[in-house]
Amino acid sequence: MDTSTASPSTSLAAFTVADHAPSLAESALAYARADIPVFPCVPGCKPPMTGAGYKSATTDPDRVAAWWNARPDANIGIPTGEPSGLDVVDIDLHGGVSGRPTFERARDARLVDGWMWSVQTPSGGLHVYFPHAAGVSQRCWTTAAHIDFRGDGGYVVAPPSRIAFDRDHSAVYAMNAVSTEPDHPVDAAALRRFIDPPRPPGTAGLIPRRGRALDDLVGWVERRGPGTRNSGLFWAACEMARHGYSHDSALASLGPAALRAGLEEREIATTVGSAFRRQPPLQSSPNPAGTDAREGMSL
């Protein structure tokens, strides 16, 4: 598999050209000529057409031309991570539930502020592109919060590929926005911990079923320090939502504790609201890394 030597500006130019090219073949060649390796995917779908999948990606224009001469309607796959020099945060939209509120929380925490451009996906989601840090391996992962990461070992379908939903309906991947801020690689591990934090041992008593457990949860939120306050409040609000508490009762219980921890009222309202929009109800209760509420254990 070829490895990209394209700069971020060259990659952006290639995406812009490909987005407006008159055919998928010419779009694929635009990527390849910019040193972004590509491979064909099933027309109207996402699976690779080649036996080696994303590992067959190449920047060889003759090979690319041969693929798309054979299947002019093939979609365009781009391997993420080291091969292309591009990492992607995938914001999904499924069943009316979007990962955008979670992404906005991560943006407020300055975990995704180095993006370069975004692509609107056929389902209404977004692919947000970041430069890949050379020599740093960041593997793909997925979360239940409708935010996924595509890095080493993964791929994305690129503009202007088309997804067919049925015989009469389809939609394309299309350029959405270009950032005017300085770009930098995303810390995928930090982003995952923020979105789907690991649960420390010994926190079962924090789950707010009845009585004292809710008091423990409120006290735990109050003791969150910088870097864990927002994610701690989000987790606690998700727990209350999952156990049948109303939005208003969660805000009334957790809001004063979060204020004492140092969060502002507007951020508290946004975070609790985001937790209660996270549907269907959580199947697990991940707790952000921090300090155990009762034992004072540093995790």
C-alpha cells in the first residue's frame, strides 16, 4: 500500500477538485495525483471491491485509471492514518440521534479544534478531517455516543461517492466546510476518554438508585477538578437519566454541585441537556477517570 506524502494544503486542494470533478474516475485520479492513495468501493455502498480492501490503495495513476475504467461507478475509498496522512472523526446520525452534541462538547473542551475540513455524509452526519501525526499510531475506535474515529487500520468513503438507500433515493459525500484556524492532529485517546470514559473500580455505589447513592453522586460531581468537571457532570447526568430521573431533577441535584466544582451555569445546562438527549438509554454506565468518591483513590 502506498503512503501519502501530501501536505494538508495539497490534500485540501485534492478534495476540493475531486468534489467538483465530472466523474468518479476523475475524482479518484485527483486524489492519486495529490499523493492520497485510493481504492474502489462497491457502487452505491461502502465495502471495498478489492480483495485486500484498503491495503490495496495506491497513488499509481495507471492502476487507479484501470480500476475506474472497469467500474466507472465505483465509490472512492481512502485509507486513514499513516497511508493517507489523514485521520477522521466520524459524527453519525442514526435513528434521529446525532453525535453532534457530543462533538460540540469535545470542541468546547478543545479536543477537536485542529480540524482541517469536513465532509457531509449521505446519512446527514459529518466526516471531520485532521492531519495525521507522522510516526504516531492511532487505531480506529467506535463509541455508543455516535462518534467514531478512523485512523490507522481504517478507511473512509470520500467525495463525491454516492450511497444508494433504495432504488429511487441516494445521496453523495460532499465538502461541507473548511476551517480557518491552524490545524493539528487530534489526540484520539484523549477524545475517546472524554466521550466514553473508562469506569474506575469501586464506583457501583455512585449509581443513583435510591437515597444515599444520589448524595454520593452529587458529592462526587462537586469534587471534580479541572479536566474532569464537564465529563464528570455528563456521566452523572447520564446515570440519572438512565435510572428514570427527570431532566429538571438532575439539573436541580447536580447543577449546584457542578457550580461549586467551577463550571458555569450555561455550561452546566448544556451538559445536562446533552446527557438527557442521549437516547436510547445507556446500556452501560462508564464513569470518567478521576477519584473514587468514597475511597479517595487516585485513578
